[in-house]
Amino acid sequence: MSERGFWPITVCLVVLTGCASLVGPTSDDPSVLLQWAEEDMSRKNEPARAEDHIRKALEISAKRMDRPGLAEAHRQYGLFFRSHAVNVAAEHYREEGFLDTTVRFEDRYAKAIEHFNASRDLFETLGRYDALASVYVSLAKTYDLTNRQNEACQAFNKSLESFARYKMMNQKLDEHRSEEIARYIDYVDAMKTQSGCPDATVPIISPPPPPASSPPPSRPAPAASAAP
């Protein structure tokens, strides 16, 4: 091969390699995609890539009829729209918009609530009261941001109720886990006080009936490390 013919091929390879690096990592595992999304939001400050990962996780989970995965993907999408990374990129999102073209920057909290509600409904059907407690906290915080105090307080109470149910269904928790639950209750009570809620009591409830659904799959819904 002549030198003249060699260089165009070399340039093409370099260009193709560079383009591939811009695409970023890919996976067909929703839990992996959601983990990447959480990292993009909380540590890498790349919200656009986070939204791409979340949308792919939603699509894959829906096709597979994976309800735990779908519930977690909706929860993460809600956290995305309420995230600091999105707020910092306000100018970009006002001008360019989100990958979900139905959402304007000014409507992001309403969209977050929509996704949290979708996640709540799925986790409730699955009887996942631990995850449900986290989703209710996310709802409460978002209601508080939009000056909907009554709904925020109700969501905080629902979070405590869900966690109480989770505790009742797991009577053999070890001492460390019990201490973790106590800290969680204190955490929610502190947020209720900060939001101006009139009460800070833990609901006393009866054990719930088993969920009217098929037994949960062996793979639990992935739990993101992002705060609710």
C-alpha cells in the first residue's frame, strides 16, 4: 500500500474511535443504566447523559414487563427532574429542552411528581414498603418545593406508615437494622418539622394484607444511592 493510501485509512480509524468514545458506555441491564444515571447526576454533573440512561432503562423494563425495574426507573426519573444537576443547567434546558420533549424547565417539578406517583403505584402493588417509604419522601420534598404543604405533610405521613408496615413484615430484624429504622423515623420527623407539618408522630397500623399480585421476582429492584 502506498503512503498516500495509508494515511486516509489511519485518519478514518482515528475519527471512528473518537466518535465511539463520545457515545459513552451502553448496557441492556436497567439496573446498570440506573446506576450510571445516578453517578452522572450526583458526581459527574452530566444530567443529559443521565436522562438518556434513565429513558433507556424505562424502555427496556417496559418491554420486559419488569415491574420492579420500571418502578425504580420512574423513581430515578423523578429524582432527575428535581436534581441539583438539572437546576445548575437551567440555561441549557430552557434553550435546548429535555430528551422528554413534553417537559419545559419550568414544569420539571410537576413532571417529577408524575414519575414519583408512577413509581409509588408500582411499588405499592409489589408490596415493596421499604421502597415505597423512600418514594413518599421524594414526593413530600417535591411538594414542599412547590409550596404544597398539606400534600407534603400527607406524603411524609405515608412514608412513615410505609416504613412501619415494612418493619411489621420483618419482625426478625437484627439490632443494627432496628437502629437504622429508628434513625429513618427521626430523619422524616425532622423534615416534617422543617416543612411546618403540624404533627410528628409515627402512625400505628395493622399488618397489611399480602399484595394481590404474583410473587416478587428473585432480583429485587435496584436501590439507587441518591437521596430520596
